[in-house]
Amino acid sequence: MNDYMHIIISSILFAITLYTITKIGGKKQLSELSFFEYVSGITIGSIAGEVIMGLEGNMFHGVLAIMVFGGFTYLHDLLGIKSKTFRDLFEGKSTVLIKDGKILEENLKKEKYTIDELNSLLRQKNVFKTADVEFAVLEPKGDLSVLLKKELQPLTAKDLNLPVAPEKEPYTIIMDGHVLADSLTSAGKNKGWLDIELENLGVTLDNVFLGQVDSYGKLTIDTYDDQFKLPSPQPRKLLLALMNKCQADLELFAYGTDSIQVKQMYKKNAKKLQQAIDKIKPFLNE
């Protein structure tokens, strides 16, 4: 076997082997690496490169070495799932760097981080003053998790005791100008509905790059033509405004009649309509 054929065959063989080992390891191998996975990955890559370019070597010895290191990585992940002690030993523990708004200098030195590096990690979390931090912990993967002080945290609907409508995953029903029939059915819509919605937006199907339906049944699209201006229909807000007008009219009619019986009827229905508006207002305001 000449040198060129040796390199070609070795490259193909090791590409398949590395792909298989990575596939067995799972998606975790493609995200953030632990210390063991980092060392294992470097070693496997070095073995592959050495055997591919080492023309005098035996490629099958390299395959065996990669399989051994891949097996160690798989075993490491398997034991890590079953044992917290093993995880703590090989992957490390979280380290608290800021507690109750105070930087823990000893923990900072233990992890070999400088104050500049800590500030850099905080800035990546959009925090520019350590005084704003209530709690910060350095995760085993090297990420910094930050909890701001209560008064600096953004308000949520729960803080204001406001009811909000539940939000579900949107369905992608159009992709590259083609209708995804299964997704359209899962969204509870049909082709006739889609044609009407596209007509209302003034766009043709072949000009739609992406189309999605949210949990409220609203269609949003992105067109190939970036200069195309989509209209902004707001049927839910229009419905809310109409219901508020009807409720106000009922109260006005109640004040405008001299009949006690009719007055009570208008007030009763105005109250019922107001209760209905309060219940569905979070949905119509989305």
C-alpha cells in the first residue's frame, strides 16, 4: 500500500471510528466538557492524527487505542449517572464565589480566579457591579450562575399577581415555501385556513421562508423578500376593545332608564360581561 492510499484509508477508517465513539458518548460530548472528557478528547485526537500520518504504524492498533479511550469515556459517564461521589471526584463540585453580596476570597483563590476574571464572568451575565449580586456559584463546567439581589431582579407577572395565558410550543407549518401537513394538522388547522391567512397578509406561499402558528392560533411568517412589509393585524385587541365598549354601553343604558327592572337587568349583564373580560383579558392582550 503506497503512502497516499494509506492516508486515505486511515482517514476514512478513523473518521468512522471517531463518529461512532462520539455518537455513543451522546450530545454531552458536543456541549461542555468535564476535565476527564477534555483529556480524553485530546488523547483520542492525538492518537488519530499520529496513526493517520504515521505511515509506518499499524492503523488497527490506533483504532484499538481509540476504542479503549472511548470506552473509558462511556464508563465515566455511566458511573457519573449512578454515583454522586464519583461525579464529585472526577467532575468537581460547584464553588460559591459570592454569598450574601460578599465575595469569598478564599474560594476565589482556591479556583485560581482573579477578581478581573470574576468581573469578566459577571459582565457576561450583564452584571457590572459585584454589589448587585446576592449569590454567585462557579459550576463544575466553568460557568458562573448569578442570582441578583431581590430589588434588582426583573418584575414578573407573578410578582404583580397578574394572570397570564399559558404559552405552548409554536408549530412550524411552512418551511422553504412548502406546507408541512403533519404540523398543520397538529396545530388544529387546515389548508383552507392557511390560504385565507396568507391572503389576509397579502403574501403567496412560495414567498414564505418560515411560517409558524402559536398556541393562540396566530400565524407569523418570515418572507424571502426582506423588503416586504407585513401588516400588523391585532384581532384579539380589537375584540377586547369591542367587549369593553359593550360593557360600557350596558352600564350607560342602566343609568339611562327609569325602569328599575330594566336597570337591574343592564347592571347584571354588565357585571357578567366584566367578569368575562377579566378572565380572558390575559389571552386577548398577548
